[in-house]
Amino acid sequence: MDPGIAYSVLAAFVWGVYIFALKRYFPGYSGAVLTVVVNAFAVLLYLPVTAVTYDPAAVPSLAELGATGVGIVAGTAALVGVALILFVDALEAGDVSYVAPINKLVPVFVLPIEILFLNQFLTGVQVLGVAVATVAVYVANYEGGAFLDPLRRAVRSRPAQLALASAACYAVSDVGKRVALQELGIPTSVFVPVLFVGSALAVLPVAVREWPGVRGDLPKFAAAGALVAVGEHVTSTAFGLVPASVASPIVNTQAIVAVVLGGVVLREARFGTRLVAAVLAVAGVSLIALGDAAALRALVG
């Protein structure tokens, strides 16, 4: 198996467990507070990796990055923080088995960004992938009734709106990761802690305004920080090895892991229907990746 694909699969399992943990163990905490505290632990846990692998010669200087490069890194970090706030709000408003499949349609948003800015080309298979992903949203909102009722429900559903907005932010950040790691040449062991610190700083003003007491839950925050540290490292490694249109759909199979945990452990309603929606979402974004000839070579290589 291609190393980039292997890292993407591992990331899917780690993030799927993390999504479930956010819903199960952190009720009442805002996305901003979660980002700041969890990322603080993640940085502490990840720093030994950076210390062991750090090579000054391999890290581009600020002058080499330029204003554009610095802006891409800062913007990517900020968008990760915003995306998590929106996602946590979506989890607060709805079931994890409903929110996860919709939120993980990230490649649907990645595709037009890569077409517009990274010289990718739209193929018939990718159009089919977008159609299948749309069906996934339809199935996630299906509760019987008229044919168009699920689409109306999706448009009006606050959890769905927040999940899709979060997915759009994650999509831009995914492309930003690809540029930072592949085009700018920033090593993964340096980029990951920069991402942690940058996303926490971006949402810190919001977190300060709504800061609760977190001391009693510090062990849980530490465990979540460990998941994030591992997840971000393997995800960033994957994006450094294969295009975002390949890594993103595989990483987002985390939706299936989250749906299964939500249905089995939390006993959320309509488990079967939402599992089908998650599978369709993964199928849709996988078709989007397969439509790219370079992505296909990476998958079968």
C-alpha cells in the first residue's frame, strides 16, 4: 500500500474516535474552549517528535516563505480553529451519527478549489461523486414524506448548516495543508505544532469570553490532546505524500467510525439510515478522488 494511503487510513480511525469523544465526553464546552485546551495538550505531547526530527536546514525561512507563504500557513491554522467551532456547535445541536456524514463531505468543497487554483480538471467521475455525495445528504435527512422533504429538511436543519459550513472551512484548510507541505516544503514535524498554536491563537479571544472551569476535566482534555497530536501528525504526513483530493476522502471515512460509535454506544436514532448516508458520503468523495488521474495512480500504486 502507498504510504500516503496508509497514513490516511490511520488518520480516519483516530479522527473517528475523536469525533465520538467530543460528543460523549465534552458536553457544554464551546468549540473555542475545546480548541484552546486540547491544542495546548497536543502541542506539549507533540513537541518531543519535533525535537527529535527537527532539522534547521530543512525548514524554510520566513524570507523564503514570503508574505504569501506566511499568510497561507496562518490562514490554514485559523480556518482549522473556525471549522472546529462550527463542528462542535453542530454536534451540540444534533446527533453525531447525523452530523458526521454531512461534515465529512469536505472533498466536495476541495474539488472546486483545486480546479480554480491548483490547475486540476473536472471529470465525469468527479461529477458522479458530487451527485453521490448529494444523495448522502438526502439519505441523512430522510424520514419519509414527500420526495423533496429531505432536501428541505437539510436546508432548514441547524446542525446540517453548521456541519456544511465546517466542511467548507476544513476544505480550504486541507488545500492549505497541501500547499504548505508540498509547495512550501515545511516539514510535518514543524507544521503540526504551528497548526496547533495558530488555530488556538485564532480562536483564543472567543474562548476567553466564554471560559468555564476546566480543571475537573483536565485528564479528558489530555486524552483528547493525545488523539489530536497523533491525528494531525498522520494527517499532515498523508497530505505531504499524496494530493488533497486523495488524502481527504480517505481521511474522511472517519464519518463511518463516528456513526458506528454514535449508533452503538450512544444508541442514537436511525442508526441504519445514517450508516448508509455515511457510506454514500465516503463513496461520493472517493469517486471525486478517482476522477483525478494522478489520484488514481496514487491509489493503485
